[in-house]
Amino acid sequence: MANNSIFLTPGPSELYFTVGDHIQKALQDKIPSISHRSLYYQDIHKFAVEQVKQLLNVPDDYHLVFTNSATEIWERLIQNCVEQETYHFVNGSFSTRFYEFAGLLNKKANKTEAEFGYGFDMSKVEIPDSAEMICFTQNETSSGVQTPKEDIYSIRAKHPEAIIAVDAVSAVPFLDIDFKMIDSLFFSVQKGMGLPAGLGVWIFNDKCIKKAETLSQKGLSIGTYHSIPSLLKNGVKNMTPATPNVLGIYVLAKVAEDMNRKGINVIRKETIYKSSLMYSILDQHPDFELLVEEKSHRSNTVIVAKVVNGSSSNIIKYLSEKGLNIGAGYSKYKNNQIRIANFPTHSKETFLQLGDLIKEYKFKEGA
Ligand SMILES: *Cc1c(COP(=O)(O)O)cnc(C)c1O
């Protein structure tokens, strides 16, 4: 693997192109050594919250707190927002794990399940009124299937009492969602934000807080240091319950600021340009087939194709020798699918180069 190669893997992925400079500045300013109970830290924390809220257009009355990962937030949501019953839209490895967490935490977990590579037909879904939280994985990173936001809104309209929780890990910042139609959204930073891993961002509204308080008053456990009340009690002071990933929060603030300067609409337009280009090249190539048949379910940020002649390892190796690292299929699809990340740090030029290399590639010769 060449040192100057570009990572188009769906997470971790290529770092946002300004990250190196921000880390260097942070080290110069000794950011990792400052106390997380100091004014310096509080300023960084406050700035990160402001910049991320601006980037994603989060309403003022929604709260934003930091955790260690998105996986952690699956657990925290179930602990804080569910007494007995959850409902999950399951269509790949990440949504499956979210669903399994509910069972592991002794909740009754219901689901509707779609085959790998497929989305959901909302007209056929029946969610019991007893479901306290309805969970979506808006962009299923394992299969490249996205759930249109209008579909999420339609479920919200039918179940106004339930907490609507959205895993948007590989969709942020591209996803342009109306927060008023959902109650919680979360992500970790090593995908679309292009940061080193080890930081989760959890956004939620007062409905989630009320639920956590109700469960707590009933004497139920809502966890320990990272419960909603504990995160908020510290959050209002621009602090965290435990020593946080200060460097990660600092760099997140800076990258979100860079993206805000560039303009989220420009980022979204570029993302659509690059995904259209790549889907069209893969669709026309005799050795590939798009995994997701339904156009409206095709992810803009994680592009997945089946390899119909040969093994994915050949094309992955060929591209990596040219300096471009794409992802293999997820888990059992490792050898017969490829996944290409399309995040803000991936330039149009990189996509044009990748597209040309894929067009030229013939499996019989390469195999
Ligand atoms: C990567 C990913 C996660 C897990 O993120 P961590 O930072 O590893 O906890 C959860 N959901 C989705 C959709 C993902 O792509």
C-alpha cells in the first residue's frame, strides 16, 4: 500500500484534508494536555457544539453531547429512552447490531427486516403502538442502502408518541434532515467528517430527556456516567462527565468550521455529482452490477456493487497499486462486492481518476 494512497473505504476513511494542519496546531498549543475542567476546554467544547449544530442545521432547543463512539450511543439510547419495547428497521450489519443491543439490554425488540441490498416499503410496515422508540439506520453502511427521509417522516406522522432515533453515522454531513421530524440523531466522526475514530456525537430533544427522567424516577437504571441527565448536567457547562477526547473535539470543531466556510450546499452538490458519476460507471461496466436496484434507496455516500466476474480482491489490489484504496464487501460479502466511500474529503478529481481506472479494468485480464 502506497503511503500517498487515498482511502475511499467507508470508515475509517481518508481524513478531511485540513485535519493534519489542525492536529499540528493543537499539538503546538498543547491542547491534549489542558484540563477538561478548564476555561480553555469549555471554549473548545462550546465552539464544537456551535459549529456542528450550524453544519447540520440543528434547532436551538436540541441538545448535542459527546460520547466515545456511535456504538456507545446505541446502548445509551436504549438505556435512556426505552422502558420495555423498541422497534427497528433492519437491513444490514449495523442495523442488526442496534436491534441486538435492545435484546441484550433486556428490552422487547421488534423489527421489520429487508434483504441485504434492499430498503423498506413503508406502506407494509406495522409498528405496534407499544413501541417506545423507533430506530432507523438512515444509511446502512454495510449494503449502501439509504432510507429516504420522507419515509422516516411518514413513520413519525403515524407514531407521534414514539421517540424517533436515527443512526446517521455514514450519512453526516450529507444528510439534510428536518430535526423537528425526529427526536434523536447520532454519528461518529471517522466516516463523513473525516476525523480519526474515537468520538461519538449524540443529538436529542427534550422528549428524550423527559423519557430518561421518567425511567429514572421509576427506579429503573439508565446507566451511569453517560446517562442523558449526567451528560446534560455537564453539557450545560460545556463539559463532559468523564475526561473526553479533547483532541477529537477540537479537530471536529475546526473541520466543521471548514465545512461551514465551504458551505454545506456545495458539499451536498459535489457528493451527488460524484455518486452519480460512480453509479453510472459501475452500472455500465460488464463486470459489475449495482447492489441496490431501487434508485431512491441508493446511498449517495456509500456506493456498493457486486462483482459478477471474478473476485473483488483483484480490483481492490489493482486500484490500491494505483494509490486508491476502496473497500471490500462487508463481512460475508467481502469477496464478491466492493464499497466506495463518497465523503466530503474525496475530491471530484479523485472520483474521475477512480472512474477511469474502473472503466479500463477488465476482470479476465486482471484476474
Ligand atoms: C460505523 C458505523 C457505526 C459504528 O460506529 P463506531 O464509531 O464504530 O461506534 C454505527 N452505525 C453505522 C451505520 C456505521 O456505519
